[in-house]
Amino acid sequence: MTPRPRTSLTAQQVATMKEMALKNNSNATISRAIDINKNTVAYVAKSVRSGAGVAKVDGQGRPPLISRRDIRALARIFKVYRFSSVEDITRLVNAPRMSAVSTRTVRRALHKLGFMSATPTTNP
């Protein structure tokens, strides 16, 4: 299952959510009125109702260790060394880099590119 892409909220959407949350409308009502995911509405409405102001929805989390350019380079390396293990590919990726990335990070990037490990089926 691929994660849903994060959507940015416009200033108008945030203002509408804030106004409706302060009027004690339910999260489901706000979600239907603005056509936004209910979990996003719940996150913003919780911070508004607690008096903390509007929460920042975009830019959450730690920035990725490998850039899009690194991911493209990883795809080229993987196509050359298709039958190598992820550990070997990680060593090839880390060779020119100043900061090393883990095997799990490389595996996650390969999955995002659509490369999955699979064993061939046995035929009778």
C-alpha cells in the first residue's frame, strides 16, 4: 500500500476550518464542508480548540537523507547490479557519499521506485 501524497492547505481552507472548529462543529461536518480528509481536519481542529493556534500541516517530519537525484542514481546502480543484495547496493551507494545511508533506507527507496524482491514460482 502506497502512502497518500500530502496535500497543502490553502489559507482559505485553514481559516474556514478554524472558524468552524471555534463554532464547535464536528470534524466530520468540517471535513464534508471543505472536502478535506477527516484526519487532517482533526489535527488542525485539535490545535485550534486547545488555544494553541493553527497547526502547521506541511513540512512535518525529518527531511529525507537521499535526494531525488540520489534516488535516480540508485535506480541506475540497481539496474546494473540487479541480482546483488541490498547490502551490496548500499555499499555502492555509500562509497561516494559523505554521510552513509542505511540498508533500510535504500530498500525503502527501491520500493518507491517499484523494485520489489520476488522468488520465481515453481511449476509442476
